[in-house]
Amino acid sequence: MDAIEKVLSIEFLCGDQSGPHYHDIFVPSLFFQQYNLLQCHSQFTLDFNQLVKADIIHFQRQYAPESFIVMQQLQRMGKPCIFLCDDNVWEIPEGNPARGTYQQADIINRYQIIMAQANAVTTSTPHLVELCTQFNPKVYLFRNLVDPRIADMAAPGRDNPREIRVGWTGTPHHHDDIQLVDSACLKLLYKYPHIKLVFIGYCPPSMYTKYPEGRYEYYNFVPVDAWYPAFANLDIDIGLVPLTDHPFNWSKTCRKFQEYSILHTPTVASPVGNYNNLPPEVLVRIPGNTEEDWIKGISYLIENPNVRTELGQRAFDYIMTTHDINRFIGERAAVYYKVYQDVTKTKIKLPEMVQEFITSL
């Protein structure tokens, strides 16, 4: 059979408009269409008439009973259905707000059933691949993709050029993680009078109420589509990634490192999960998670401005080599073309940006 010329259309059935939706669906969709690799549309309300128009349907954070029924109906119509697993829902720490949802037996069971029913699963880390393979043998690893245009977002000028800004980003889902640096941050404020702590998204009052007046900034989260301009405007000099050594964090990508690095900001990170797989020359990976480890790691960058600059540049170069969306968007599109061809038995003339990746799948 001769290959047909066809640009596949994909419908994303989304569970929410959180960070994972923005990074895994919204931004890639823009580049799929920019390079004419896929035609993309997203929905949040389960519009079946819209779903049937697409060649492929990608389910994100779907665990309602009707999602399983809809997937079956679509598959009977010959539509390939893919399930997106973007978190370790089986091992959520106590105190994490998501635990109350996913640890309910009926919800986690439906999540697994829908995953097993899908023609394929996409996920973001090797640990999640291992977990998902228990329910579906066809699991594809999507690397994080970074838009290099973020590097051009200018930060405002500073009133105090000597100030060194040490920052962290996160939500209440990371409460236990940020607590790891609580005592270290307090001691660093007194050790270095020219540093300021900067938090965006979340910081427990038990932390910031102890800080001297004028020595910290705390900002609420902004809508996800305004995230990168707001993040760039924080003008952080040192980015922190504290992580508790928990299976939930073993499943996390290095997204925070990538966000700091695209702005040439050096990272100090816990030796946990995928942060252990980063080259040692692109970050300060502390040996443990003790107060002393954090003080030493952050102090090293505070006291060595040249190291900050060099490390930020190496980190930027690294993610441009390994996560540039312009370079790797074809790799992600290749998964959709492979699943479509495998399910429908239709041979398609592949876009050039897809051809170089599909043979490795």
C-alpha cells in the first residue's frame, strides 16, 4: 500500500488547566501547528461530536466512569486513544492535596482501567514508565520541551545591584519539599545581609513570618499562560529545588531546573530522583538533604559570582541541547503517527521532522 499524504488531527480531552496541561498540551500544540506536524484542538467538557472529528484522542487526567465509556466508543469507531499519565498517583505523600482525590479506591481503579484500555500511554519519566507498564505494555516517554524564546524575556532593573535573589517556585503540593530549606534559609539571611528570598506560588506562613522584614518576597501564582513572563521578572540569581526522598518525587521531571536554566539561573538541588541523572557540571547537587548541605550549597553560589554565571550558562547550553522544543517537537509527533499507523493499519507519508525519530520507537 502506498503511503498517503495526511496531517493527523489530535483532540486533547483535558482534565484541568494546570501546569501539566500547559507544558504537555498547550505549548506543544502551538509548535505542532507551527511546523504543520499535527492539527490540534483541546476540550474540557467531553464534547463527543468534537472528539469524533479527530484522528487521535489523547486523554489527560481522566478517571470519570464516562471517560472509559467514551474511550470504548471511540475505539469501536477505529479511533486510536492515548492516555497521558503525568504524575505518580499511586504514591502521593500524606499532606499533598491530591492524595484525597487519587487515593480513593474507586478513582484509582478507574484510572488504571482507563489506562489499560488505551491503545498507548504517554508519560514523562523512567519511573513513571515502569509504573504505567504494569497496566499497559505500550508506554512512550515524552521528554520535557522548552521554548528558547523564554530566554529573551527581560527582567526589570534592580534598585540594589548588590542584592542576590534566592528563589523557589511551587504549590501547596510541595509543602514537605519547601520545608527542607526552612532553617537553612533563615540562617542564610543572617549570614548574608545582601540576599533576599523570593517565593512564587506558595510559602507556608510558618516560614516567612520568621524572616526579617524586607528580606523576602512572596507572590501568588499567576495564570499559567502568564507564568514565564512573571517568572522571568522575579530576576532570581539562585534557584532552589528541595525534594524529599519519596517515590512521588522519584517520578518528577527536572522541570524546575529547566525553568531556572532557560533564564541562565544556576540551580541548587536535592540528590533525589531524576536530579541524580543530570550531569554534575550543570547544577549544584548537594550530597544530602540536611540543613548543613543546603547552607553549604547555597553559600557556594552566593560567594562565587563567577561560578553563578558559568554554571547558569552551562545549564542553559545543556537544556538547549536536550530539551529545545524546536529540535524535539518531531520526536513527540512521531509517537502519534506511530500509534495511528499501528491501530488503523494506514501508512502515512511522514513529515520530515517525524521521520528522524520514528524509527527509534
